[in-house]
Amino acid sequence: MHSPKVSIIVLNYNGKKFIKNCLRSLLLTNYPNFEVLFIDNNSNDGSREWLGKEIEKLKLSNFRFISLDKNYGFAKGNNIGISLSDPKSELIVLLNNDKEVDSEWVKNLVTFMESHKEVGAAQCKLMSLKNRSIIDSAGGVLDYIGRVLIIGSGGLNDREFNKSYEIFSAQGAAIVIRSILRKIGLLDEEYFINYEETDLCWRIWLSGMKVAFIPNSIVYHYGSGTIGSNIGGLPKPFVLYYSRKNQLSTLIKNYSAKNALKYVTYLYIRYFLFTFKLILRRRKEHALAYLKVMVWPLINLRILLAKRKFVQKYVRKVCDNEIMEKMLDLRVYESLKPQIIKRNLAYVKNRT
């Protein structure tokens, strides 16, 4: 049986309470041909020192530790890991530090990718570490303005999640990518956090390949292990800034000119209204984050247009109409969002 080389990139930043269990579970992985690269984004909680010593003690040739000189964020940290991985690897897996993996997870994802050559990237089934009978994520779907809905979040692990299906976007918490896709560009390092995998998956669809969900490659996810959770119903201001800035950038780079103009204009109107509401609510830091979001593309227009040119000239093989068939209409998104929120709230209530 062919066992292609798999490179697993584990990005760590201040993950002291997670990284021990993550390493322990990875050591139990039942697959003959893989490597694990632990990339530390200059942690200051002691996890960097602990991890370095543990990897050294293990003396395993397929487990490596790389300590970076500063926090480069999710995108660049993972890109560094990919660049240092074995060039013979056919599959690259990105894994966050707040994960534990099933022993068969790599074998199952390899079997899936080997039998679905049309799939360029896929997501493992993410189950909650807090309640292992609950789905954390079974993939993501976008609407026309780039808002993401996580499939299955907060739901029970029933039959609908025991089969594979197409998804628009795989979560970077546990995503497998074909190494040949380096030619369409890696994660956009300007993003720092959030939307990196959404942008990458959009490019994969544009290249003519697909993105899918793998039901039997199981990874357990704590959630918000690095960037923290929301405060008062809103993300932290820096998380809000990067999320919305990157949402805009993703639309500008990947849509055709007509659709980019249409939906970016729509987003600017929404952001302006949100900013006004936040000012009225005296949420000055969040309002300032939205103002910075709206200014950023204007200041960095030359950079954005250069990236857009690369995508449109060298990546795109599929028209927007085909891509948008995989997305949600704005009204459909609005009708689904309350159901998702309700299910997540029920999940939280059951845990308390």
C-alpha cells in the first residue's frame, strides 16, 4: 500500500496548558510515514522551553522543534513550517496547539485524499475537547460578502457528519493541503490571524480543485486556545480588526472586478454603520478597529492589487458564477445564522 509522506505543522503560541496533551496524542499516531514540526511563535508562558526539552528527550527523527524569534502570527508561522518540511511530502497538515488527535486520523485522511484526487484541501472532523460527543466544526460555508458559517458547530455527532461532502472552506485548526498547491500561493502573511484558510480555500476552488470534509479523520479541539474568547458579545478589538480587514482583502483578491466592486462597496456600508452604532454604545476601541479596517485597503491598495493580479492571472481557472454556487445568498445566511447561534448557546448552557 502506498503511504505518502505527510508533514504535520503544529503552531504553538503560549499553549502551555494544551501542548503536552497535543504532543502525547501525536506520539500515538498510527501511520508509517509522517513528520511533525512544532513551530513556536516566541511563546513567553514556558511552553517553548518545555516543548524544546521534550522533543530533544524523545530523540525521534520525525519530530522536530523550531523556535522563532517573534510572534509571526498564524499565517507566517505556518508558512515557515511548510518551508522547513520535507520537500518529498505529498500532504501538509496544519494543526493548532489546542488539539488532541485520534490515533487513526492521519491514516484516514491519507486514504481519503488518495481516493479523491480532485480534492485540493480538506478538513478533519473537529470534535469538542470539552464534550467529545459534540461537533466543533464539520467545515465552513461562505456567503457572498465573505461571512463564514461553521457547519455542525454545537450539534451532536449524528449520521449527517459521518459522510464526506464538499465544503467551501476548511478550518486552519486541522486542514490537510496537497503540497502541489504551493504554486497557488501559501497563506497570506498580511492576514496574521483569521481568514487565512478561507482565502486559501477560495484560491483552491478558483484553481479548479475542490475542498471537502473528512468524517473519519477525527481531531479534538479546545477552541480559542491562542487568541482567547469574545468579551461582551464582541471579539477583542485586535481580533475584530484582523477579521474584518482580512474579510475585505479576501473579496478584493479573489472576486472578478465586477463582483469585487459590488460586494466590497456593500461591506464598506455595513462597516460604516457598525462603527456608528459602536460609537453610540461607547465602544471606542471597537469603533476605532472598524475605522482602521476601512482605511487599511486604501493605504495598501498597491499591495492588494498586486496580489489580486497574481490570483486572477495565474490561479483562476473557474468563473465567479461557479464559485458562487458554493456560497450562500445573503438572505440565506441571515436566515441560518440565528439557528447556528441558538445551537451554540444550547451547547454552552449544557456545559454549565
